[in-house]
Amino acid sequence: MTKEQNKHCPKCKEEIKEDAKKCKHCGADLRNWFVRHKVLSVILGFILLSIIISASGGSDSSTGNDTSPNYYPNMVDKEANVDEQSNKEQLELLNFNCYWQYDYFHIEGQVKNISNKSLESVVAVGTAYTEDGEFVKSDDALIDYNPILAGQTSPFKVMMTHNPAITKCKVDFKEFWGGSIPTKRPVKE
């Protein structure tokens, strides 16, 4: 006959069976913390994985695809060659209109990406004027499609609170974090 393996409970120090899941003396749960908290363990695993991915910057360094300026200092920046001039039109304003509804002034329409690359976080900037062309107010909103792919058309809508002086409007486009985006405008007849 073989003798059973025993161990001591970490809580009450009484002798218990080696494979015990609970102490028969004090009731302490002897399972591994990760086993006792399966859902929390999975959540912590996802958080850790997310931290690792974001710390690596999401770049695929295993394939050598790091194209930061410091990595290939003598190579020409491919993105810079996509649009030779910084003022080359990248968007085309297809149409827009302005109207009042429910005490809000709306500026809405459609814009098309006429560049050969996708554009991320494009913001429509609506500006409202008086009949004499004096500035009243402006507001902005992201266009509906993010990113807007090359050749793709996206709707947009900007809303601003009521001001009875507003009679005219204009719309421009910019990058979310920066400068304006050169835009081709419809020809007025």
C-alpha cells in the first residue's frame, strides 16, 4: 500500500492531502490564483498583450518594414513623392448646402478624395457669415468615412447653434491634428 502525499495548508498550517483544492480545516481555497479567477486572468492577458503591441508601435519590425526617417536616412520618403507639391489638391468638394433646422444651422454635402492615397481623420470646417460677408461663427466635424480611400466619396455634416445673423456659409477641410487640405471647388455658373 502506498502512502498518500500530504502538504500543509498555507493559511492554517494543518496537514492536508497534496491534491486538495480546499483545506478541510479552515476552508481556504488552495487553487492557483489564475485558476480561481479565470475571467480576470483572461482580461489581464488581453491588457498585457495590448500594452506589448502598443509599446512596439504597431510596426512590423520582424519583416524589416520600419520606414522611419532615421532607419533609412538616405532613402527618399515615399509619402513625400505621392503629392509633389504640398498645395496639390487632395479633395474635391462635390456639393454642399446650408439650412436651418430645429434651431441649428447645418452645412452638409459630399467630398471626394482625388489624391492617390487614403486620407485619415479629415475634418469638415463650416464657417457662417452675414449677408455682408462678416464672420459669425464656425464649427467642425469629422467627415463620415475615416479613412477616406483614394477615389472614394464621403458625406459630411457640420452643425452649429442658432444665430439669426447667419445667411451664408462656406466649407473647408483640414487634418484633425493640423493643417488645411487643399480642396478643388465646384465651378460656379
